Amino acid sequence: MTRQIVLDTETTGLEWQNGDRLIELGCVELVGRKRTGRHLHLYVNPEREVPEGAVAVHGITTEFLADKPRFRDVVDQFVDFVRGAELIIHNAAFDVGFLDNELSIVKRSPLREICVWPAIDTVRMARDMFPGKRANLDALCERFGIENSHREFHGALLDAELLVEVYLAMTRGQESLIIDLEPEPAAVRAAAAARPRGALRQVRATAEEIAEHERVLADIDKASGGATVWRSLEPATTN
């Protein structure tokens, strides 16, 4: 079964290109569209100040992060958790940009070389499903009736948990497909092998059915001005 990681981050700002850094990471594991109970939640010392504007969004201060590990100290833990999995991210370009930047700083491979690629972007999915509608996490929780009143601040693990519910709601019809693709249990295969096999039943068209079929083909051929392909491919009648 496909192993998926629903992932979210919090950062010091909006642009890693201008020196903003990762400060929180939340990951929730799904296998076969079901929670496994495994998750990864890390706070990371960004080695820089957290601006007041960012604190207003997620509530994570410079002082709180002062004794937290740096990304280089937890990179193995993160990579081991996501390796070989398909990532599900809300606005994937943002989170992937920050994570790839952090991986680059410590001279590690980018996510596309670690995980199944490309990542699933639930913002893009939402915009395709609901054109012209808001696609942020709060709006999608409201649309699908997912309780999020406890979300006073953005938080990586909290938002990843909510995104699990949003993603499952958005892809609900895939459950039956996954069931159909699962291999049959050994007991079912054994029962099928033991079932007695009789001769195949042959059903032949009656003379009346053949005549009616020929009449329909002739009408189609006449309506097309004799351009039907199958007439030209019919074998010559032998005497």
C-alpha cells in the first residue's frame, strides 16, 4: 500500500531566498489512506530572530526556540521519517522551498530525491475542485464540516492533522478504488482454485438475430454512401 506523509511547516517569514528559516515541522503518516498513529513533530532553532509579524501568525517566539535543536541536529530524523513516502502538502511550493533550503544548507539531497515525486498539493486540488472559491485550510475545513475551532494559531502538527481530514474528504471516492486494487486474500484465491470448472457455455445468435444485424449494417452502409469500412473488409463469399 502507498505510504503517505501529510506535512506542514512554520517559518520565520515567507521567503527562504531572503534568509527566512524553518522553525516547526509536523508530519502525520498514512498507509492505505488510514492513520498509522505515527507522527513527527519538531521545533527547530532557526539561528536568527523570529519577527513579530511571524509570531502573530504562529505564536512561536525567539525565546521559545533558543534551546531547540538546529536543523542539522534533526535532519536524519526527518529524512528517515519521510524517505520513500508520497508527500501531501497544502501549498507545496512554499513548504518544499523551505525544506529544500534547509537540506541544502546541511548538504543533503532535496526532497525530490528522497520521496515519491511530485508531492500532492492540496491547494491545487482545491482550486481545481472549487474554482473561484477560497482554498485556505480554514475555508476547506468549513466546506467539509471539519472541526477547527481550536486553531487559534497556525501550528505545523495541528495543521497537518487538519489537512489529513481535508485530504481524505477531498479524495473520498478513491477508497473503493484502493480496495479494488488490493490483492485477494489467500483464502479467496484457494477457494477459487478449488471451484469445479465446467465447460464454457456457448451462446449463438439465431437466424432471425443474424438477419436483423445484417439489415442494420446495410442501413448504416447506405446512409454513409457506401463508406463503411467493415464492408470493404468482409471476406469474399466462397461457393
